[in-house]
Amino acid sequence: MKGLLATAMTAKTILLINNEANLGEILHLSLTDFGGWQVFSTGSLSEGLQRAVQDQPDAILLALSSPYTDYFTFLQKLRAQPETQNIPVVILTTGAKWLDSKRLQQFQAVGAIDYAADPSLLSNQITKLLNLKAPLIGDES
């Protein structure tokens, strides 16, 4: 029990903003099971902004799954608030060719990942981009 309590106390928190139920479930399982992170999920950008202010996550994963959503406005609002301006954002997409380094810089995102890749590799890719050390499950130190 002590190991689980220590893990819960040291787990990094990630806010997942995604509007596809199946994708959200896969990402949530990958991040919790393979990455050991505590994941908060929401399906809307407005709720995501509120959760970012309220929960102060260690990082935000923003899944670009709908071409009709204004992600740029969301990121501008996120960066305009003192409580959320420094939270690292990773954009998750499926091969968006328009998302180059100039756009990532414009979005102030630390990087982008193709989430159609193997889910077991997703948490490692996110860890590399965020430079977070994923906690060990059951670690008692």
C-alpha cells in the first residue's frame, strides 16, 4: 500500500483534450498503464481551458481530431492566462501535413506526435517531448 501511495503522490498529471471517445480511451489507457501518469480527460476546448486553470496539470495533450475546431484560439487563451501560460502542450494528430515546426512554434507547443502509432510507444514519445521522468509503479522511494 505504501508503494501505491508514493506512486499516487509522485505521478505526473496530464490533461487530455480530445473529442473522440475511442481515441480518448486508448490514449487514457496508454498513459496510465504504460506511462504511470494520472490523466484527466475532457472532450471540449472550453472545459479543457477551465480544467487547465483549476487542476494545473504538468502537461496538456491536445488531440487534433476535428478540422472544425479552433485550436489556435484555445492555445492563445491558454497562453494568455498566468496560471496556464507555461504548461507544456503536446499536439496529437494523425499525419497532419500542415503541422510543421513553424506551426508548432506559433502554437507554442513542445511537439507533435502521430497518435495512430503503437499505443505502447505513445507514453515514451510523450515522455521524450516533455522531458518528464515517468514514475515507476509501486516505487517506494
